[in-house]
Amino acid sequence: MATSGGKSDLRSVQPTFGDMSVATYGAKVNTPAKNPDYFRLFHALLVERAVKSKAGKVVLLDVACGPAQELDFFKDDKRVELVGVDIAQDLLTAAQARLPFAKFFCWDVRQTPPLPSDIAPGSVDVGIALNAMIYVPDKMLGALGYGLRRGGEAAVNFRVFGNPYNEAFYTHYTTRNGVIREEELSLPTARGGTEKFVVAALDYTNCIDLDTGEPDPIRNLVVQMYFRSKSDIERLIGIGGFEIVDSKPFHFQSPVNPDNEIEVYTIRK
Ligand SMILES: C[S@@+](CC[C@H](N)C(=O)[O-])C[C@H]1O[C@@H](n2cnc3c(N)ncnc32)[C@H](O)[C@@H]1O
């Protein structure tokens, strides 16, 4: 897949998912959030490990939870206290209606601190962030790192640009006026340096519905970034201060691609 060069401030991108209805979100957004295999292989495993390691309830934080469909799998699990944060209030309102006992906070993880004061640093046992690393990945990891207790684990996923399984995903949008640019992402490190990444930025802002020629609501995704290799992803995770416990490819069907392959990392603080 060819990319054109470009420069934009990827870290200032603010998507407007809340402007899509939850039904449109469900029909358009390519997430494994409702996939029972994803739940079983990653989120459930982490919770089981955490339950064994402490007495009392396990606190699970979902960073960039959106409508939080991934939390529905835990709705009858009394061992788990569910917490979600996202920038889009409308999606959180929908999540709260489905999961009245969960705590949701409208929060931008680019803020300092990266989580609201109701979530004390180190108070979280398990972190999850599903399809979150496409926006401000360092800040998403920063929120997980801030919330998790030492030794706490999280599952995060990435779609590697250039993976042939994902070609159909990108082509779907480029044939609808989406644009893919090569961009540089510079991230500060804990030691005061900078690490650079060349990422593929998928710009949805001119996407149209091919049948009607009208703007497609997928425009609300604005610009998402995709790392180009597993080694870049692992470098990012290292900058975030996490140790990698495990990584596995995961396949799932989504609205625009029958067989996506994503990389799922289990990481430990
Ligand atoms: C692709 S959606 C994933 C939502 C959900 N985890 C899922 O898989 O269905 C990405 C989410 O990131 C949220 N988001 C983007 N930038 C954010 C930020 N700076 N702070 C908090 N949430 C953010 C968006 O509002 C959106 O709900």
C-alpha cells in the first residue's frame, strides 16, 4: 500500500466518536470489542490472574472505552469492579445505560494527570485498551501506567501497517477518499530524550459514502495512526515503562474486512 508524505500534529488529533450514534458506531467501527474469543484470550485471562493474586475485588480500567462493549463480558462477574474513561461523553452515556454498576469518566488522557482524581494512581489491577493505540499511543499507555499498581497487567492491541491481512481495511477507506500519509511521531522519553517513529496516518476527514456521494460518518474518526512494525510497537511499549509479557496475533471479522490481523500485547508495569 503506497503512502504519501505529510506532516501534521498527530498528538493533537481529537476524534468525535460521540457525534456518531451507537448504532452507526456498531456498523462502522472495526473493533473486536464484541468478540468472545478476544475476551477469552486476553481480558478474561488477565482478570483470572489478578483475581488469584489478591483478596477482594479486582479493579479493571478500560482506557478509551468508547461504548465499552468489551466490558459487557464482565457484566455478571461480581469479582470485578469496572471503570472506563473516554473523551466522548455520548458514548459513555450509552455505556453507563447498559452497565449501571460500572464507573465511567469523561476524560482526555492527554491531560495531567492522565486519569481523573477518582482513579488513584496505582489503584488499578488490570488495564485494557482496545483499539486505543491509534490515538496518542504514548498517552494511552501513560494512563494505563498511571492507574496500574506495580505488577499490574494490561492488554493492548495494534494493527501493523503493511500486514497483508489488513490491506482490505485500508483500501476500503482510500477508495472512499481516505488518505494515507507517512508521518513522523516524536515521543518524549523518561530520560528527557526523544524517540522518533515513522507511522502511517489514515486521514478519514474526506471520506464519502460511495452510493450517495455524501460525507460518511466515519469522518468522525479524523486521523488514526498505525505503527509499521512489531519492533516499533515494542519500542513504544518500552518507552511507556512496561515489560512485555506476551504478544499474539488475533484474527477477527469487521465491517470492512473479513479477516483482520491485529497484534495483541500483554504488558506489565
Ligand atoms: C476506536 S475507539 C475504541 C473504543 C472501544 N475501546 C472499542 O474498541 O470499541 C477509540 C476511542 O478512543 C477515544 N479517544 C481518542 N482520543 C482520546 C483521548 N485523548 N482521551 C480519551 N479517549 C480518547 C475515542 O473517543 C474513542 O472512543
